[in-house]
Amino acid sequence: MNIFDWSSIDWFPIWLSFRVATLATLIALILGLSCGWLLARKNFLGKEWLDSFIALPLVLPPTVLGYYLLVVLGNRSPVGQFFENTFGFRLTFTVTAAVIAATIHALPLMVKSVRAAFEQVPTQLENAARLLGASEWRVFFTVTLPLAGRTVLAATVLAFARALGDFGVTIMIAGNIPGRTQTAAVAIYDYVQAGKDAQAAALVVVVSVLALVIMYATNRLSHRALA
Amino acid sequence: MLRSHFVTMLFINLLIKRSSENSPVFTLSVEFQTGSGITALFGPSGAGKSTILQAIAGLLHPEKGCIVVSAETFFDSEKKIDLSLQKRRVGYVFQDLALFSHLSVEANVIYGLNRLNRHERRSKALEILERFGLESFIRRKPHELSGGQQQRVALARAVVIEPRILLLDEPLSALDAATKRDLIEDLKKITRDLQIPILYVTHNRDEVLALSSKVIVLDHGKIVAQGEPLSVLENLGAPTLARLSGAENLFEGVIIEKRPERGTMTFQTHQCQLEIPFAGYNVENKVRLAIRAGDILLSLAEPVGLSARNRLHGRVTQLTPQGYDLLVQTECNGMLFTALITREAQQELKLKLGQEVWLVFKTHACYIVESEP
């Protein structure tokens, strides 16, 4: 028997991971830009607590995070019930849950990088723009974001990789439903458990190559950001 | 009054208190009015010159007072008026210029013309760029220009929006002497046509005399003199002037050696010998030497491999906060030197009283302010 079984490889988990990660990255980008900007530019009570809270997924075991999310989003929670009444389906153990899991996995690094990138943009330049009549939105999109651009782009690529690789939170709140919520990371676990080593190995190679390419892109971007 | 030949276009009455950790409160309390043309704000670092500009621009909020520019109230603590930065229409040239490094020269100048349509924007920007002799650089990025050209871009960007007031924060301090002369001529030409008040922050006496029609002398957050530049500066007297120009170090001594081939001389005072720029004095001439506190570098270790010719070893004897900066007094060979460093530098160096330090300054940081024949 071959080490890699390419013939019977199931592309669904990879395709699903890709879609989930793309959506999660978009959400993380929007949340990251707003939180990063708040943390970099505004002073408010509990600012550093907010920063710590956002960073929690970096240090908490995924099972703990997953547990919290089950409590908050589950079908007996207010949030879960509201969602079910409004949209007609449950949050947990769906693709939506997988997106939430991937977003939470990707967000901390995103916020940290964006905050650092924004803090490097001199406030003097933003003030110069304001004195030239620019609104806050225009200042953000024509001065702050372009000057932080490369770092933000690098952070986004890295966030995509993080979103692609989430396992713990996904299996806790999205489950392991083949053909529905089974992402690549979860599928590999499933194959190994079932003794389908060749199929697992094929998926591992695909995911590893993808991760390597992403890391390379991130490094290139961050180096140019520094230059 | 009948005697005033100008219409008041700027009226300011300000009380600003700044406090930061482990330093006494810095208080700025000033009141003055001025008309169109260049008014120089003259004084040492930490006197509050830039603070006044920041208050006019809305970058900081005074505790009390009011700012009225051409009948428009920017700020009034009693009427609770505090116009946003966007609405003040202030032309501000920052000390470090604050050009948008990611935008072309043209885009920098066009930035403030967002309200005009595309065609008007371009023609107006082009017109001003031509006036500043920048028409051949419009596609360049700021970092591809010389210091003088960058300065012109910053000025063009500030002037093109037809500001109510123009604020210039030491616009020439980073330029060499020749470029400075050119720009002073340009500034004169440009500002002659502008019927707005222009505040010009400087600690350079020559710039005050060359450019301004009125000078306001500031020291420790207060106005100490104001009026016609030549008579105001003359009345201050040389030592006060040297101190206000930021030359906190004044030494009396003699020239003991001249080296015209190297363009230097040796100045001696007590046990201390300094290398100073060559000038038309004779050996044995008694002179008064000035060194700006901001021109002296502090080092914790003996500096090596530097081009600066004057290196002195000494001990910190006094630390005095001044505005946002810190004055460090050091005793070297029985002489007291004062150096000005930022709070950040102080935190990095962790300076303490009694600490051994090295003072470093260039030959050209020393200049003779007075001599006795």
C-alpha cells in the first residue's frame, strides 16, 4: 500500500477549510482593524483589559474556549435561541460555528499586529491631514491604513493561516460531521483515529505545503514592510 | 489705538498647564495680538513657542482663554467654543514637515483641496507648485527630494488651502546655511501676498531679523518682550539674547591658538580647552563663547570614533525639567555645562545626580557672541 493515497482523497474538507478560513479572515480583518485602531489611538477605561481579553485565545486551551462558546452560543443560550428564532437554524455544529471558531483563532494575532502597525504611524501625520480638512474616515483610509499597509497585509495572510489551522475550537463547537462541518484539520484527526493513514498523510501534505507558502508570503511582506 | 497701523487678525489669551510624571507643572500664560505678516515667536527650547502653535491649530486644549483668528473664534473656554481641527483652516508646517511619505509631491499638495472638483484641484496645485519652483518634481515622493525642496512642498501644501493663519514651526532649522538663505528669500516673497497672520517659531536671531515685522520673546511660558524686532533684540542685550537663543552655556575665556589651515581655534577657560571655528580674532583675545544646550550630546561611556572634536568628562550636578525636556547640568574640570535632552532620552540613559558622563559637541556648536579688544 502507498504511503499517500491520492486516489481516494476527499477534497471536501480542504475546500471547506478554505471557504471557512476566507470568511473568518475577512471578519477578523474588519474586527482587527477596528479593535487595533481603538487600542492604538484611543484612551479609555479598561483598555489594557480589552487587549488582554482579545489575546486570551492565544493562551487558553482550545477546549476551554470551545466550552465557553458552547455555553454562549448553544441552543439553550439567549444568543443561540435568538439566532434560531431569527434565522431558523442552530448556530452550533454548523458551518457558521466553524467560521466563528476560525475567527476567534485568528483574531488575537490580527489585533496585536494591527495595533503595533497603527502605533508606528506618527500621529503628527494624521493631525497634518486633519488640519488639511480631512474627516476621520479620510484620515484613516488615506494616511493611517496606507502607512500601516504592509504590516496589516502580512497580518491578514497570517490570520488566514491561523484560521485554516484551527482544530480545538472547531471540533468543540462545529463538531466533526463529514461533508458538513469537517474541516481539513478535523478530517486528519478523524482519518488517523480510523486508521486511514494514507488518506491522512495526503491531507497532511496538502495542508503543510499550503502553510509553507503562506509563511513565505508573510515573511516577504513583513520584510518589505520594515524596509 | 491710533498708533497701531495694522488690523488685529489674531488675538490670543491662553493658560495652558502641562504636567507629566516626576516633573513640576509647566505653565504657559500669554496674551497678545497681531496683524497680517510674519510675527516671530522667539525663545529657548521649552519656552512654550510650539505650544502656542499647537493651541491655535487645536492639537491641544488650553485650560482657559480664547483664540480668535480673523473674526473667527477657534477657542473660547467661557463660551465653550472649541472648533475641530478640520474647521479651523490652519496652514501648519511642522518642524519635521509631516509630509505624506506614501504620496507624490502633487498628491501631498492636492490633499487639502478635497472640496474642489478634480479639474480645479489639479490646476490650483500646479499653479502653487510652479510658484514654488517644484513643477518638475510633481511625480516624485518626498524622500526623493532635497531638504530645501521638501520644505517647499510642506509650505505649498499649507498655503494652497488658503488658510486663515499660517503656522511655521522652526521651518529652517534642519537646513544648511545656503539653502536657508534661498528659502528666506522665498518665504519673504510668498508671505508678502498673503493677507493673513503668520506665526514663525524660531530660536535663531538672524531669522527673526530677516523675516519678521514683529517679534514676541518668550521665556518660561511668559512673554518677556515684544515689538519691532531690531529694537527688541537690541534691548535684550547679548548675554540674555544668547541664553534665549538657546545658548545656555556662556563662557568667558581667551583664544590661545589659531589654526587657519584647519579652520579652527582653541579657546581656553579655566582648565578647559575647546576647539571652536576659526574666526577673525587674535591669540590672547578675550571672548565670550556660547554653546546651545541642545547641541551637546551626553554619553555614558567614553565616545570613540566620532567626528565631534570636543569631548569632556564630567559629573551630573543638577537635573531640571524644562517644558517637555530636561536640562542636565554637568561639571567638567571645574566648568558647568548645561545640556538639553528629552524626557525619553533621560529615561533611556537613567541619569542620576553624581553620575559620570561624557559631553560631546562639534566645533561648530561653539560660537563667539562677544569679544573685548
